[in-house]
Amino acid sequence: MRLFPLFFLSPMFAHITHRQPAESSSNPSTYTTSALSIVRLVPAIALSISLSVCTIAHAAEASAKPAVPQTTNLTSMLRAVPADVKSNINLVSRPLIAGLWIMTIPNVSCQEYYNFQEDGDFLVKSAGEWTIGKYVYVLPEAEAMAKTLPQLTMAIQYDNKAKDCSGSDIDQSGEVQRQYVKWIDSAHIQFCATDDGQQCVLGLRKLLP
């Protein structure tokens, strides 16, 4: 918005305040015309002042706003945020195996549920048994990834000692189980005994991410 200075009204004021000829001083209509001109100028003066105030307020508001980074890259945007501005965005890596999986035990009318949480905790429900513990999912080295499967290590910390799908109620607390994970697709995996993926018996299907 442009600022309209008040000096553009000066010619109008000059016209009003210009001395009238002597011969017309006795004419009452002269004073009436001058008074009407002044009254008509009052809205114009008020409008000019209002525009000036709005322009100054708009400029002050625009200068007070922080600059917005002109980028769509998330990392660049986070770096562009001033140090005194707190950000609630956190980038968190998530294990590929995280989520809720179901395993159907062969030749048994029973299913096991594996819940691998993002923070490294796991919970397994097998029939009436509950086991809780910590897990680590490790990918092979880049040069060996084509021939070697990822390894899943599960350290059981608690067992409620109820019977599982096999009918066993042995306390498994303190046990460490290791298996290799063979990915069939994003929703199906197999637990294998060896890292070459040749001895895979148990399959799991993903229920929830």
C-alpha cells in the first residue's frame, strides 16, 4: 500500500485561504462558499490520515514476522530455523520388523502373536503363555546382504509360566533366542535356522504396522 502524503492537499488550502477581492468582501456568499469547501475537505483529510496509519502498521507487522525458509527439504528447513525457536519435529528410525505379526503353528490349531515395538521391546502370546523381553534386529554388512539374512535376537525377561501352543509351561525367563529373518514380501516373513535361508519352517504374517 502506498503512503499518500498530506502535502497534496496544500493547493486546496491555498485556494481557500487566498484573499478575496475587496469588492467581493461584502458578499455573504463568499464566506459561505469558503466554509462549505472546508467542510468538504474534512473527509479527504481523514482518509489520508487513515491510509498513512494503515501503511505504517502494515510495514511494522511485516517486519516483525520471521522469515519463512523457501525450501521443501525437511533437513534444510530444520537447519534454517533460528536457534531460539524450538521445534517439535523429531526424526526417528524404525526397525523393519516393528509391528504386530501372527504365526500359525503347523499341525496345531493354535496361533502365536509377536508384537515388536519400535523401542526394542517385544511381547509374545502363545496360547495362555505371555513372554516379554528385548530384541535386536541386525542387518548384514552391505557386501553380504545378497547372501546373508538379517538376524533377530530375542532376550526373554519374563514368562508367566502358562502353557504355550506346544503344551509346554517351562519358564523361559533368561533365555536368548536367535533366528534369521527371510522376507517374502513386506507383509510375510519366515524364521530360519541358518543365515543362508535354507532351513525356514515357521512363517509370520503382518497384522498391524
